[in-house]
Amino acid sequence: MVEFTFLGLLLMVPVVYFIITVGQIQGGSFAVVGAADQAAKVFVTQHDASSGRAAAEQATMVALADYGHPAGNAGVEIRCDSGGDCMAAGSAVTVTVRLTVPLPFVPFGEALRLNAGQLSASATQVVGRFR
């Protein structure tokens, strides 16, 4: 009975921790895909590039917060296929969201910088002719 309890605990704790970590990574991947998609859609609906960038960053932070990821672990990059005006009709805007997923339940995780993974997703939207 003692051996069964000891071995069961010894084997179950790493398995449960692995499942929790994989769940965090899966949630992070859903978060970056949704955040990139929404940020690209929001960007192309704005009237100028500066308000588009602000709206895209805000949409990204809201989408990541919905999945429980803090804004400090994420980064947003916005690129246009046309070199000059991102808001020109027919211009394709690509938004890339990067997220660092920390290991769960790690004490002093911010100081040690132990991460479960680095995730990124991109979404592209075309600026419409009629806005």
C-alpha cells in the first residue's frame, strides 16, 4: 500500500504538471491567433495609421486578457506591403502577435525567465476601397 501510494504520487505529479503546461501553451496559441486576426481587422477599419496602430494594440491586449495572458508577455508588429501609406486602398496589412508563455506554478518565474514556449501568429487584411 505504501509503495503504491508513493509511486502513484511520484508518477502522477509530473503527468499533471505536463498536462497543465500543455494547456497553457494551447490557450496561448488560441490567444495569439485570435489577437492577430482581430488586430488586423481593427487596423484596416481606422482612418489613419496611428489610430490604427493604437486600436490594433488595444484589440490585441483585450484578446490576450480574455485568455488570461498579461500584456507584458506579448508584442505586436504591424507591416504593410506598400512601403509608404498603410491605409491606401488595396494595401495588405499584416499583424504579427508574439507571446511568451511562462511555466505555470514556478516561484520567482519572472526573475528566472523560465518559459514554456514562444508563440506567434500572423493575420493579413486588405484595406478596403470604401471605408
